[in-house]
Amino acid sequence: MRVFDVNVGRIGLTLHEATAAGLDARAVWGTFGDKPDYFPEARSFAAKLVYERDGGRLLGLQAVGSGE
């Protein structure tokens, strides 16, 4: 989805939803480029990965940024 000049997206559970469901969830943030940084049109986005502490099962992902 695009909100003004920012792309936002989500799939799966948020950290709040996962902990409310009784899962032992954790989250980690990262910043990534949508293209190699030597391209003039390269942009970045931040992503939050939500996972289960024991076993590392992926529970959800949220992303936001000017990148594609």
C-alpha cells in the first residue's frame, strides 16, 4: 500500500498480536535497499521481522519506506 510518498506493507502477525496469542515472540529490525546503492534511483526501507523465540518460526513481517 502507498501512503503519500511511503510504501507500507504487512503480512502475518505483529509482535503485539503474537504475544497476545500466547506465543513467545520476539522481533528484529533491519534497514535494506530496494536496489544496489550505486543505482541513482535506489531507495531504502525498514523491515520488522516477528519470530517465535523457540524454533525460530516466522510469524510476521512489516515494512515501511520509500523503497519499492
